[in-house]
Amino acid sequence: MHKLRGHHLICLHFFKAHGLDNEFQEALRRILSSISEVEVVEGIDEICEVCDYNTGVCGYSENSEEKIGELDRFALQKLGLKTGTMIKWIELKPKIYEMIEEWKDFACKNCEWRGACDV
Ligand code: SF4
């Protein structure tokens, strides 16, 4: 069982296995290779745990936890999920494809991690 926050439920689907720091990349590959069911969590998740910006909250930039929280809430609202929900990874895919255009408008336009993703 993997634990992921809202926006990572989406972003991990489009992750490219290059363009990021090796240790982080490796951790994402490990998660992806064993993912079958996910529990939706709030705040720091399994991906954040291996990220250098994890300070107990997202410390990527000033107010980043707040901004990331907005992405998480938007993702969960559009996917029809809540914190604590368990869902199979395979059941998530069609939900993501239904909302991906809205997601691109809301989240991808200004995302600094675009180089690591194939959306
Ligand atoms: S940048 Fe922030 S939200 Fe993204 S993985 Fe790192 S700690 Fe988590």
C-alpha cells in the first residue's frame, strides 16, 4: 500500500525516469514499480519523504505547502476522492484522463517540474 497526497496521484502517472536528481528518481521508480493500491493522505507523503525539500511540510519555496495544498485539494475534488480513501492505481487512470485538461490548465502551466513529466 502506497500513501500519496492529491497532486502526486496525478503527477506520478506522467513521471519520466530522467531529468531529476538520481536518488529521488530512483525512489519514484521504486514506488511506480510496486504500486497497485494507494491510500490518499494529506500533507507529506511517500514521495515527499525522499525529497530534499521535505522539512516536515513542503519547503520547496516560501508558502509552498500552502500552494501545494491547493493543488492537492483541486486534484482530489476533480478525482472525486478524499483523504483516507483507498483506490487501486488502475482505477485511478480513467479518472485522470477525464480531468487532465483541467489539470493542465490549473497546475501544469506554471509547474517548474515539467522537465520530469510527459503530460
Ligand atoms: S517539492 Fe514539496 S510536494 Fe514535491 S515532493 Fe518535495 S516536499 Fe513533496
